[in-house]
Amino acid sequence: GQAGRWTVTAEVALAGANAVAIAVSIVDAEGRAAGPPTRPTAVLRMVDMAMGADEVNLVPDTPGRWRGSGRLSMTGRWQLELDVEGGRIMVPFVSTR
């Protein structure tokens, strides 16, 4: 998705019974790996229940790429919410474990 002047790609992979691995890539308008001046932020939120969001600590991996992980409290529909310089991107996924 687009977040301001950046193109953002996010991958969410189930990584065990209650865990997800998250990878975020950011490129500029020319497709070059880039990074905004501020670190992107991410939270996991359950879609069908009024629960608080769980913050994901994203750490730099390579230029323009961040990795993190999170715990899921239960099965169901979830959403990864990314904020990149004020632009928000939502990535829905389902946990069946």
C-alpha cells in the first residue's frame, strides 16, 4: 500500500501456535529500498472483539526492511496496522490455531 511518499509491503506469517512473524519493506517512488526518517510502528488488533492493540517492536533488518513478531491471544480475524509517517496501512489475516 501507499503511505505518503512510500510504498509499503507487509508480510504476516503464522510462526507457531500463537505467534506471527512480521516483515515490512519500504521503497521510494523509484522502487529503491528506502527508509522514512522515523521508524514505522505496528500493532496487532483483533477484528471481531473490543480488545486493546498489542504493539509490535519492529527492528531494522536491512535498508528499507524491518522485522518483528507478535503474540495472538486467540484464534480469529486479526489485523496488522502499520503507521509510516502518518500514513496507515491495514493488513488483515486469520489465525486458525
